[in-house]
Amino acid sequence: MNHTRSEQLFARATELLPGGVNSPVRAFRSVGGTPFFAQRAEGAYLYDVDGNAYVDYVGSWGPMIAGHAHPRVLEAVARTMRDGLSFGVPNALEVDMAEAITAIVPSCEMVRMVNSGTEATLSAIRLARGATGRTRIVKFEGCYHGHGDSFLVKAGSGVMTLGLPNSPGVPAALADLTLTLPYNDFDAATALFDEVGHDIAALIIEPIVGNANCILPREGYLQHLRALCTQHGALLIFDEVMTGFRVALGGAQQRYGITPDLSTFGKIIGGGMPVGAYGGRRDLMRQIAPAGPIYQAGTLSGNPVAMAAGLATLELIRAPGFHDALERSTHALCDGLEAAARDAGVAFHTTRAPGMFGLYFREGPVETFEGAKASDTARFNRFFHAMLERGVYLAPSAFEAGFMSSAHGDAEIAKTLEAARAAFAAL
Ligand code: HOZ
């Protein structure tokens, strides 16, 4: 494959943008090499500036669940933008979006739109602290909730990828208020709540971890956390920025039958535009300004064009059978990859939920962050490049989940498995 134009662009970008990028993981630091620059995208495919095509398993890190450049989404954006790009006063599409989210996710009786998942999570913990009068929060090792100060403690995603799970610039006084737990460890959670439960404002969790590869909750684990929070008067926050509207229409909370107090969203509800949201119980959400005293604001929040893209995407995924089909294609991909690895004698394991998956270069099962870290990342990096050269784009980090869309059909899966057979054989 020729990557000349991408290499030239990256050389220019490196002089102008820190690391040549506007978000770290896409810089290819952990897998090595030069990132490709996108020219356009359609369906399951990304096309780079050198004319190469890739079956895309990143999907803009989650939003593109209906495939890239879906005509219905583009049409909604085009129609809406003709009336103006931003008003700074309320618009009807914000109300439509709030109605859609509250209808799909019953735990969210009210929502507030923001501009990113990071904004959603940091607003949710401000609300939790304000509402409970407590200061400490609990997060999980390897979970990533955006780059807010309180969350860059033993975090996943880019910080894990770069080996910087605690970031300089976060005041120790603030980081000390963030307690961490090992994911899927029942006893550790019980012990922590027994010790300091009275002081915990909220426990925030990715119900399926998507920022430390992909780790599923053990049977009863999320129920256990729900019970602990209720018992100790702490709020349970589900960070569904990745899982929301993906692993089921109503997200992980629907799939596992849990009612969190607050939830955070992003990605799919923006249909590819920069959007986030947080929502939850009415008595909590009514404490947000101007209904209540807890302040949070945003000039572009509820942007009409972003709402139109998100609403069009939600309409597509509300089609009957959408998530069942996504689940079937995720299994077909993961089963096929495991079979290809077995044939090549490579220790390999996948984890999966509808529309998202994890790839591990080790035997399974993988149920903990320690287990995820035990994957052979050097082997993953070689596999990543072998796949890329064969026209398949996986997340450029062993610590990011992969994503599928409804545009990934039999042909794309067959192409991926053909590339994988060659890539495993070449390891
Ligand atoms: N938060 C994104 C993945 N979990 C990072 C994307 C990027 O750095 O490009």
C-alpha cells in the first residue's frame, strides 16, 4: 500500500499539533508507524488520502453504528443546516432529542445535552457531589470516562495506551478524592463501601469496559454495585458513552436490567457530530441550573445540526431487529477470528457484546483489567499492521474496544477473515 500523502500530512501535522493529532490514540504511538489520513468514509469503509480502502472497525470510536455517511443522516444534517448552524436560543430538535432519549432509556427521566462524553461525565459527578454533599467518587482501574481531572486516575484508553494512567497537571488534592477498584471484584467493592461508603458521592462505571480492550461484567456484578450504592446512599453512574444505544437499544442498563441513578452518553446520539448528554432521576436533574443551583452550561449544547444527525441515527437503530442483527454479525466476526487463530496455532481470545468486541493475544477467559494487560501487546501490534496492509482497520491500541456497524455485512466479514488468516499465519 502506498501511504505517501498520509506521511507528508503527518510530517506537517507533527509541527503544528501535539503528536500530530487532536486526540492521542489515533497517532499510532503504541502500534508504531504513521497514521493514515481520511479522505472520506462510506458504509463500513474508510478511504485514505492515498486512495486506500479499509474495512473500518473503529467507526469514529463508536458513533457510526449505522455505517459512515448514511444517506438518511446526511440528508437530516443538510436539511437542518440550511436553516442556520447555531442559534444560542432553544430549538425544537433539542426537545425531540430529550424525548427520544427518555423514551429509550427509562432511568433517564430528564437529560441535559452537552458537547462530548467528557463533558457529560464531569457534569454528572458535579451533580452527584452537589446532590449528596459528599466529595469522594469511585471509579474502576482501566475504565476511562474522558479526560476530566477526577477521572485521570488509573485510567484506560489513551492514557493506558501511552502508559500514563495518572496525568501530570491533575492536582493531588483532587486525585485523592477519586478512589479506584478492580473491575469485577465483588469483595473489593464491598470492603471499600464498608470503610468509606458514607463519604462516597458516586460510583461511576463503564458497565462493559471498552477502554481497556473489552471486558464484560461477571454475572451479578453490576447488581452487586447497585445494591452497595443504594445501601450507602451513593449514586450509581453508568457511563454509557460507548455502550449506550449499542449493546441494546436501551444500552447496557437494559441488557443487564440495572437502573442507575445517572447515565452519561455520547457518540451515537450525535451520529458523528460532537455530542454528549447526561440524564437520570428527575429529582437529581432538577438540581441542575437554571432549575437548581448546580451549575453547568454550554454555548453550543443542543446544537441543531448535531441533534438532527443524532435523531436520524436513533431512528435508524430503532428499526425492529437492528440490535439482533448487530449481535449476529459481531459473533460471526469474533467466531471467525478465533477459528483463524486456532488454525494458525496462535493463542487468541475475543470478548464481545452486540456491536463491540475485544481482541486478546492470550487464552481466555479475560474478566479483569489485570487479565487484559496480560495480552501479548507486541503480537497485537504486529497483527494490527498485518491487517492494515490487507485493508482492515482495527483500533490502533491493544486497550481499545473494536466497533461494528449495520453496514458490516457478510462481504466485509469475509474480507476481514481472509486478511486475518494471512495475518495470523505471518505472526
Ligand atoms: N477516547 C477515544 C477512544 N476511547 C480516543 C480516540 C483517539 O484518541 O483518537
